[in-house]
Amino acid sequence: MAVSGTLGPATEHHVRQRLSDRAKAGTYLFFLDVRDLHCAEQAARDGLMALFPVGSRVRFHLVGAPAELRASIGADPRFVLHTDLEAAWNRWSKAE
């Protein structure tokens, strides 16, 4: 999935809902291209981690995560950060 634009109060709900719907449908491995995502101040203050569904098998591979998102993730083992699409693609192709 690619997520772009400004993430703020008006858009957080849509991202959260899409990810949650996919997790409920059985998706547990997410590859998200967030290189063109920008976080509004309100989104960063309210906690970006609420965007991501929780589950024992759920994992997120993020390409180009903005600084605010990287800071929110910390050492959460559910997340793998990739600097470019090639690294994510190589990981995805091995996961299939």
C-alpha cells in the first residue's frame, strides 16, 4: 500500500480503518510506502501508533517513514523500517 499526503485528524480515521479492515480480513503482513506521507503536528502529538492494528502476527514494513513515525515506533518489534523500495521488495519477495 502507498500512503501519501498529510496525516492529520481528518485523515487518520481513514488510514486506521483501512488497515484495521485488512487485518480483520486476515492480512497480517503489511508493506506500506509512506515516503510521501507528512504528519501534521496534531497527528504526532496524538500518537501515531493508534493507526496500526494490534495482533500477535501483525507486522508492518514501512518504506521511508517520516521522523515522527520513526520516533513513535521506537523498538516495537512489529515494525521493520526500509529506506527504499528495493530493500522492501527484496524482503517481500522472500516472505511470499
